[in-house]
Amino acid sequence: MGRRKSVAQLERDLDYAKKKAAYKPPLREDGGTPQRRPKIAVKYEVTSGLAPASTKFTIQASKEGVEFFGKTILGLTDPDTSPGAPRGFKPNRMMAMVADASPSIVRAKGSTRPYIRYGRGTRDSKAQYNYTAPVSGTAAALDTAVKAAVTAAKTKVGGAFGRIWFEPEDYPFNTSGE
């Protein structure tokens, strides 16, 4: 048996339903320029045990992400005739979020829901504050490469609210039925 809702809760639910019904998503600006996130080709060494030894792929990486962490620290080299990565492959990745020294409370457009914004800049400043870059190397050297990338980028994340993290590789392994 459920509890009965109070009048105040019913009024909040009604107010929410009215706002949801009246919400119209903002239209994209005609003639506006999209934000450019250029990519660069790099050679990446696979660390998965499922791949043959010393397998290397040419993959696309975020130019800003590679510059943020450092190409040599990440163990990336210039591309050569290495094949592209198979469908579904995700490399080892270093990710970072750059934050302001103090977060701000912002109201969402449309719903007016308040939330805390930790990222650098203001909402409409188009300042990039999330960076992603692949980190390459043998399985034995990966620990050292990740620690070096964290040490190199630690001063750039903007204090206590900025963060750096690592996501491991996802190597797809599939076979046919014959």
C-alpha cells in the first residue's frame, strides 16, 4: 500500500508536468559554425593478449588531446603503413576534465533545473575542457606510460575539481561459425 501524496507534492508534480509540456528545444542557429575538433593519425601499439604480438594500428586521435598530454609521453608515433583498427576497437585512453578553481551553479536552458558546472569557462564560451587521447605501449610499459601522462598533465587540470582518468583497451574478438 502506497502513501498518499501531499498537496505540496501534487502541486510540484503539476508544475513539472506543465513545464515539460511547454518545453520546446532550442533551434540550431542558421549559418552558425560548428566547433571544430581536428583529428590526427597516429600509430598505436595494441596491448591486448588477444592480438598477435607487437600488433600496431593507425588510429585517429584528438589533436588537442594529444597536445594536452604530450605525444611522446603517450607513446604515440607518426603513422606509417600499419593497418587501421578493426570495427569495435577502442584503444587505451587517457581522459581529463579541466575545471575552474570554484564551480558555479547554473540553470539549464528550457527546464531551468539547477546544476553545478565544474568545467572551465562559462556555458556559452565554447572553451574546451574535456580531453581524450590514446596511450600506447607494450603491456609491461603501459603502467609507466599512464603514470607519466598523469604526472605531466596534473598541473593543467585546474585544482581540486579537475580530474584525470584511464580507460583500458577494448579489443574485439570474434570468429565465424565454420
